Amino acid sequence: MQTNPLDGLHDIIAPSQVNWWPLAPAWWVIIALLFLVLCAAIYIFYKKHQFKKPKRYAIQLSQSEQNPQQLHIILKRLVIEYYDKRLAAQSTSKWCTTLNTLTGLNFTEQEILSLYNPSQKDTTLCEKFRQGIKQFKIKESVHV
């Protein structure tokens, strides 16, 4: 009798499970890219946080200040910090225009000139300056 040729074969041996380590090169590239994106996001967040630091400090100072002259000085310091020293040294009419552009409020020359009269204490002007400090635009294009 003739033997079956399949009888001479051994049983099928199941392959061992593939290890996850070491990772394939494509995974290393993906990990490196994710790490770079994370580092870039942290760096950008840090730079934005540092860029806005003077404005946060000015808002904090304005909360405790009751003198409109001091609030006006804080606004001028913000303009010097974020834009240019020449903007803060403009004539009254140009300074009002600059303030109106950067704060979105409507300052008049009379309000600015009233700061130099020490007998007047205007609480509405104080509030207007506080609002101007809060709304101060730190990325506005202003031509000197």
C-alpha cells in the first residue's frame, strides 16, 4: 500500500508574536516630529506670555491707582513698551489720535489737557484711562 506523502510533513508551527520593541524607523520619525511640534508650541506660548507681561502689569497697576495723571503715565509707558518712544512724545492732538487708535476709546484734547490742572480730580477720566489700559491694542500698526 502506498503511503500518503502528507504524512511525512510535520505539524504547523505558529510564528512567535512580533515584538513591539525596537520600534520601526517610521515610528521614531513620528515621535521626533511630535516632540518638535510640542516644543514649538511651548516656545510660542511662552513668547506670547512674555510679550503680554507689560500689559498685564499695567492693568494690575491701574486697579490700585486713583490719580488720572498716573493712569495717563501708565498708558504712555505701554505705548513706549509696545510701539515707539516718539509716539508718546507727540503733540496733544496727535497723542489723542494715537490713544483713540490704540484703545478704541474716544479721548479728547480737553481730557488730556485737564490732566495738567491739579485742582481737578475726574473719576470718569480715571475709569476711561483704566478702560483704555484694558483695551490697549498691542499689535496695531501705527505710523509715526
